[in-house]
Amino acid sequence: MFEKELNVVLETIKVAKETILSIYYKGFDVSIKEDNSVVTNADLASEKIIRESLVKYFPTYAILSEETNDNKDRLNNDYCFIVDPLDGTKDYV
């Protein structure tokens, strides 16, 4: 039923993974969010890749992501991607 979604997500995370690893080996910036958790430029780059791909292939779907302010409009949508662009940022750092 969701074969297209799965295929797009799998291809997208491969690209995001390569970006995350590239940033890791080159060195990365760390910032502290309002909730005192860490965020890196790898988190933000990965989210950008994922978000752009999802919007391109599924423009009517909502997206809830850890690094972007929540838009409650997603609650009125039948479909919503939930994105954590870099799970385990503390370990990454």
C-alpha cells in the first residue's frame, strides 16, 4: 500500500546518511537548542535533504520534524511523516 513512500524514504535516507557522515569526518558545528539539547549542522543538513525529498514526492503530506517548528495543520492531514534527521545527536557529538 505504501510502497512508493517506502522506496522514496529509503533512497532519501541513503543520501542523508552520506551527508551526515561527510560532515562528521570534516568536522561539525554544535549548537544548544532552547530545550538544552544539542543540534549539529549535520542534523540540519540531513533534515533539509529529507524534507525537500518528501515535499517533492508527497506535496500533500504533512511533516513533523524534530528540527523544525511544529505546524499543527498536520493534525488535519491524513498522512504525516515524522522525521528525526539524526537520531542520537549526543552520541554523534
